Amino acid sequence: MEPICSLHLNTARSWRGGERQTLLLLEGLRREGHAASVVCPPGSPLAKRAHTSGIPVHEIPLRGELDLSSAMKLRRLIRQLKPQILQLHTAHAHSTGLLSRLGLGTRPAVIVQRRVDFSIHRSGTPGLTRLKYQVGVDRYIAISHKISEVLQSDEIDPQRIRVVHSGVPPLPEPTRSAEELRNNWQLGTEAPLLGAIGALTSHKGHRHLIEAMALLRPRDPAAQLVLIGEGEEAQTLDDVAAQQGVADRVHRIGFEEDVSSWLHALDLFIHPSLDEGLGTSILDALGARRTVIASAVGGIPEVIEDGVTGRLVAAADPRQLAEVIDELLDDPAAAADLATAGQQLQEHKFSADAMVRGNIEVHQELLEELQARESIDEDVTR
């Protein structure tokens, strides 16, 4: 296979699942011998991590959806690097990337990554949103079949959509024991330990998980919950915990690099999202052989089959969530069976290597299609 030159644009200034997937893809492409580089905001977490991984990084401010200055800088970079593929990983990257291509003589093929399971019309600039999704994009890569369905319902041609699930690499070995983490956070040595990992935003549904904590059957010792992540809902969640009378059993850990140690310390991993493209923290939990309870929303049912690889509950339903938590805490053997099946699924279908291979297949397919189109055009003009 001939090496493919691709340029990837990610405008995020935070570090979340989409940025991690962008980095894993870049690392994988370069490992396979392809020339992949990234454009991202100066000093962003992705820029720092990409530098550390030896990936060529081009830092451009990328201030918003219609940042003409950044679009012009990207345009000059495209002319310099001559990438065959321009892959756009965020909504603002989508807009900036299309602006940068206007008037270019030789244009790279454009791929837009879609990671959210809601309509393209829910946010963005009216009019511009419809235009940018209909014009100038050669392929959409959806990270779940659910997202593909949403794109099609928004009148995106299904022939331009490919599904490549997100994937995660094997977790590193834990650097801290469960006993150490429990002691450091005063979680008790015998208390059931529940946990959620993700940004503390309203759509992640942590409020409903805290409400479920108040509905659990009494246990001695009582179950403890750790929330790993940061976000604008932090204070609100503290208030909810106080209102529900469980402030002493809900512990906000904040952002953690050492996710592996925490995952291996948990008895149950809970993902209470109200909407979710797929959920890479679920994949990490499965990789750590943790039993997962998750909302039946978005692409999550493509990973969690209820009663097989984990348990599914209705979103925003604290009572049902509490019932399922109690069931699994009462039956650790059943919980362990779910965890084992989930780990096997993750390793087989949702690995980082599988995600990279899927993207490479889309790159190859697209370039072959464009080459065939160019050959036809040349024959017509002779």
C-alpha cells in the first residue's frame, strides 16, 4: 500500500473522548507508515500530546466557526503539505476546513468525523449548517450506526457515510492499588465502589446517578460513588448530592491521567448519559473487565447488549438505575460474567487498532474513487 498523506484538524481546547480518538488515529496512521499531521490550537492538550508522540503539529488559533484568518493559514498549510486527505474532527473544524479549500486548484479529499448522536441542526449557524453538510464533503465517518441514522434523517446521502466505531488501546497496568485509592479518599475497605468517568456536563446525566445513590437499598457499609472528570456541572452536582443526603458518599475526583488504576478499583462502572455517540469510557471500562451499567441512548446499545455485555437502563430514570445497581451488587457472579463478555467484545470489535484500520479503509476507498473519477474526466477531455 502506498503511504497516504493526511492532515487532521481538531479545534478543541479541552481533552475529551474526541481528542483522544484523534490522537490514537494519528499515532496509528504513522505507525502504519502513513504521513499524518495535525492542526490544533496553540497549547491545547492535543497539541501537547501530539508533540510528545512525535506527530507533526501545526498550531493555528482556530477561534470559531467563521474564523477567516485561521482558514487562510490552513489554506497556506494545505498548499505547502499537499495532503491527499483533509480529515475534520470537530464541528468548527468542519467549517474552517471547508473555508480553507475555497479556490484551491488541487483540493484534498475531505472527511468529516461525526461523534455526536443529535441532529446537525441542533446547533451551529442556521443556513450555514445545511450548506456545509451538503457541499464539499466526500465522506462522513460516523462512530456508530445510530449517528449514521441521524445523518441520513438529516438528508445526508448514505453513500457518503461510513461507520467506523471508536476504539481504545489496552489500558496500562494500574500504578495504584484499589486499597491505596480507597484509603486516600476515605472510601472504606469493604464498601461497594461505583464510578463514572466523563466530563461533568448536563448531558452526561450524573445528576440522575447521584439521585439513584439516594434510592439504593441500605447496606453496611454503604456504597460509595466516585465521579472522575471536570466540567461546568461540578458545583451543581455537589448541590444535588447535598439535597439528596448522599454528600458523604459522592466523591468528585477531578481530572485523572491514571484512569486505569481507578477503573480496576471499581465494582461497577456507570455511564448515565442522556445522549452519547458511543462512549469511549465505556470501552475502557470493558477493557478493564468492569461490569458496566449504561443508558440505552445513542450508540451505547451497539456496545452494551443488555444482560450479555452489561446492563442497559432508561436515561434519566434514577429508580431503574438504582434497581439495577442493587441487582448486580447482590449477584457478583452475574456481574463478573457480564464483565468477562464485555471485555471479549471490546478486544475483538472496539480496539484502537480496529478503529485505525477502519479509517485507513475509508481513506483508500475515497482515493481510489477520486482517481477513477479523474481518469474518466481525462478520457472525456481527450
